[in-house]
Amino acid sequence: MLSELVSKIKSALEALHFNSLEFLSKNPDGSRSSLKKLSNFNDGDYVEFAIDPTRGSLLNLILQNPSVIERVNQGGFVGYIILLILASGLALGGLRGVFLFNSQKSLTEELESGKYAEGSP
């Protein structure tokens, strides 16, 4: 099936006077939808898909952008420490939020009932 798809693309590119296909090391984001459209291609059908007129130089530049995981790995030890501080800050903020929510809830209950507990804020 893939070989049929490649041969169809080659024939379409030959009609446009492009005589070679170059395969990239990885696919750009969002390219799977174009591949699905092309896989359902029949002779005489019209299918919209992207062609890089620069013969891959723009796509190679796009592929050089690191993903989020690659960026984290580029940060090394210092980046991991920063992420650890971020995670601990988010955890402490979440705990303080839960504490404040519970305090508000108990104060609201005390105000509505009229019975004030000893040591209540």
C-alpha cells in the first residue's frame, strides 16, 4: 500500500517536473492528516496536500526545532533542578489552595450556624 502511494506521488511529481523524492528523518507535526488523504487517493481524484517547493530545505529547518522533551534534555542537570522546583512549588500551591478552601468552608458553616468554635480564625 505504501509503495503504491509512493509511486502515485512520484508520478504526480514527474508531471510537475520533479524527478526525485527525498525522505526526511522524521515527519513534521500535522503531516499524518495529509498522508491519510493521499492513502485514499484514486486515479482522477483531487486531493489537497503540501509540497515543499524548496526541495526540503524549509522542512529540514522545521524539523531542526527541538520538541519539548528534547528541550528538557538540553537543559541538563540545571534544567532538571528548575523543573523540580517548579513541581514542588505547584504542589505547595495546591496544598495551600486546599487548606484555604477548607478554612473558607468551615468559616462559612460557622457563620451560618451561629456557633463559633474556640480557636477559629
